[in-house]
Amino acid sequence: MKFLSFAILAASTVDGFVPGVSTLPKIVGRVALNGIARPNLERTSKPFNEAEQNVQAIKEKPRPSEPKKVIVIGGGLAGLSTAKHLVDAGHIPIVLEARDLLGGKVAAWRDEDGDVTETGLHVFFGAYPNAMKLFKELDIEDRLQWKDHAMIFAKPGSKKREFSTFDFPAGLPAPINAGVAILANTDLLTWPEKIKLGIGLIPAYLFGQSYVEEQEGVTVKEWMRARGVPDRVTDEVFIAMSKALNFIDPDTLSMQCVLIALNRFLQETDGSKIALLDGSATERLCEPMKEYIESKGGIVRTNVPVQQIITHTEGKDKDSVAGLLLKGNEVVSADYYVSAMPVDAIKKLTPDSWREKEYFSKMMGLKGVPVINIHIWFDRKLSTIDNLIFSRSKLLSVYADMSVACDGYSSSKGSMLEMVFAPAKGWIGKPDEDILQATMEELEILFPEEIRADGSMAKVEKFTCVKTATSVYETLPGCEAMRPTQISPIPNFIMAGDFSKQKYLASMEGAILSGQLAATAVQDLDFERSSSNFQLPAKLSERPFDSSVDFANEVTPDRQLYRVRVAESLPKEVEAELKTMDNYASVA
């Protein structure tokens, strides 16, 4: 209660702050480039300073006497982060990306008109310390376009387009600024609801990550009910947050997922402040990562899908990775292998001999959640806000008018709404035309004075959507025990990916952190083994690409996350070499 009382007092003393009145600029028919400065994370964020120390520690550890060749499977944020930190550690990573562009779950495509279609509407929070450190190291912090510090919720069903905002006033530290934001909002939460929710969140603030992890076994709705918070709050407020965080409803989402976000917002002054990239993540983030990796001796390859993880079958190296079979019967090998693939992809490629091991058998319980990302270009400017909007509608999670929120997509002629369609289960297999119609019906509710589902008001000039059947892993109660650590029971195989064990769950921050942890695992394992008699598993000879092989020239289609084609058998010469190696190892 002291926290709530202090927040009320603070709200009445902030210069220029009026409780309940949004301070957000309204943008009507023009492009707003607000020029909001990057928050001073060095001063306000302990996790950011910890991230800086961790990255520096990788660079300052002893260099390997002999740099190790490390193959990283996957060119998304997890894979590129792994490779970035491996070159910092003095090793030689080789990134293998199945598609012809980088990005994974943040990939984007530019069409013949020059317009960009993204896999998702991706925003960066101030509470993403490892992502913020990455931008700083790549010297591309100016590519982040920071927004006013507010959480904005649409008010569907109103007679005109309206928002309800939680404004985080400048000049107040966490958690006071969050308390002011909650208490000053007068139309989403009643006073009794605010008090019950505030009391419920106090343990998260006091006990931090340990308390958050203890809530993994309950859903959002169960957690709210246990604290006397009415279902109305869950159904009208936290449904929007649940769909934004994991694309599923609060009656199935683990409360741990929501508490991780809320805890960071309570602990960090600028934790809930968001930024959008000034263009596509493939061009504006992944390409600089690629350039950094290659400038320090790493290699990044695209259009090279892995078709089999080849393992030793006998001898001292049994079950260890001997090499990888790529399309066109190309074989590559290395000292270490890091999987940075989505969970559903590595599940398909997991060798049979690994599947009975507890580490992998538990991982098999994880599954990706379906999601659809939508872009609609309109013939006119809509009355929008330069920020991310939680839609609170039945089918849409969040949206933004990218023509005002992103420099790279700015336009003074018409709005381009980018939206996350979730939950998408039941829609992922439907025709694009059906999805567009359903989206327009939702937009009519959100923009009652500007959009009609029949197109009689704002006209749709262009529409694209990206259907991802298995995106981030579905964060259900009980899933935490299924998440694999970076170090696996296979001596030369490391796991990265947002589903792997790290505290930020399925997010861009989680993917970037998992890459850092995977690189650190390689660095530490190699250092320990260099002072012992440990011998790395034997490696297959590398073999060139053969364009005459079946499916050798197959390319993953645009707007498809991945396509795993598991090889039914090895080429005879590879099988013969592997048998010779294993027989020799058995005799030795």
C-alpha cells in the first residue's frame, strides 16, 4: 500500500502531468518524426550494465591457442548473436541459413514495388538489455526510433477512434512511474481492481526473478482469480498483453510470461519504453551483424538448408556429431555445432539416437504457436498515433501505422497498418482473402469513422500477410522443464534459440541472449578441454555441392519461416567414410 500511496502523491507533483489525460501527440494526415532520444540505460538499467559486463567478459577471457571452427545452424537473431560472440571469443563461426535471406522470425522481404513485408510487428523494449548492447556495439543505435513512454490500448466499440493510455511520466524512477501510469488511467481499471492488481504484483517487485519463475505452473487467468482480480481485467486488459507476448489467450498462457514483462517494467525506469527499427530487421539489423561477423573472420552462408545431422554410431565418439549433410549432398564439418533453429525445426532434425536422451525427449514437448502478420496499405492517412497500439479486439493483437512510426516506411499519402493476427489457430490454413475480410471487420470496430469492412470508406490499395504455422514456442504452464540448456549431453553440440534456457523466454531479447550464452558455452568448454587430454570427435571430410541431386536447387519460398527436408539416407561414400571412422575408433 505504501507503493500505491507514494505513486498517487507523485502523480500530483510531476510538472505538466495531468492524471487521466494522454500526453501523446495525435497524428492526422501527416508524418511525425518525433526525434525522441534514446533512454539513458547506463543510468536507469542495472540489467543493461550487467549485459555490458557479460559481453566484455567474453572478449577478455583468454584467447584459444587454436581457434575452433564452429558451425551455427540458423541465421536468425539467435544464430547471428552466437556467431557475433564467437568471433569476439576468437573462434571461427560459419553460419548456415536455409533461406536466401537472414532474420529467421524477424525476416522481411522487399517486393517489386519496393514495399517491405515483415514476419512480425517487432518492437524493442528498454528492458531488452542484450539487444540494446548489441545495437550499441554495432554502432547502429540511431536506427532505433523511440516512442513516447506509454502503453496504449484501443477502445473497440466506441463511436469514434479512441485510446486509453497508461502514461509513464518522465522524471520518476521505477516502480513509481509504473504506479502513476496505472493509477492515472481512469477507464480501463476501477480503483478496487487497481488495488488488487497492485498488491498482487508486489511480490514480483520484491522478490524478482525467483518469484516470477515460481508462477510458471499457472495460467494468467488462474493467477488473477487467485488474487481476486475480476475476469473482466483479464479479458479486457491482459488478453491484449497475452496475445502480444505469445499470440495466445490468457486462459492458456503461463503467468510467468506476463510476469517477466511486468517485473521488468516495475524494476526498470525505461523498461516499458518501446522503439521500432527504422526499416526491416533483415536490412537494418541482421546485415550489420553479418558484416561484423565477416569482418572478424566468420562466414555467413544463405540458401544452405541442413538435411541431416550426421552422428557417429560406434566407438568413443558414439552419438557425437561427425558432420552435416546439406542440400545437394554437400557435407560440412567442424569442431563444434550450434543449433539456432526454431524448436520445431530442430525437433525434426534431431537424430534418432538422441531422442531417448532426457534432454531431447523433454524438448519434444515444446511446440511453436501459429501467428499471422498483416500489412494493409490504404489510399489515405488514418488518424493514428506514433506508437504501438494494443488492439483489444477479437482477432488482432497489436498494430501500428508504420507510415508514421517508421522512417523506412514513411508516407504522407496513405497509411500502412501492420498488425499481428492472433490467436491464429483455425486461420492459418484459410485463404488470404478470408483473412483480409476478417481483418477489415476488426478495423471497422477500431476505426469506426474511417474504415468500413465493405471498403466504402478508406480503400485497400495493397494487402500482404505472412503465415507462420510454428513461430515462437507456446508458453504453456509446465513448459519450463522442457526447455533445453545451452550445453547438451552431446560433447560437440550446443543449443541456442529463444526456446532454450534463458530468462527472457520467446522474444528477440531471448534469442539474442541465447546466442551469447551458447557462444560462452563453446568458449568455456574449449578452454577447459584445452588443459586436459580431451579429444574432439572425429570429423567427416567435407564434400562439395552437387547440383544434379534431387532437390538440390530447391529454394524456400518467400514468407515461409523454414522448410525442413530430412534426408532419408546418406550418400554411399559418406556412409562408407563414417563406417571406417567408427570402426577405427572402436578398435582404438
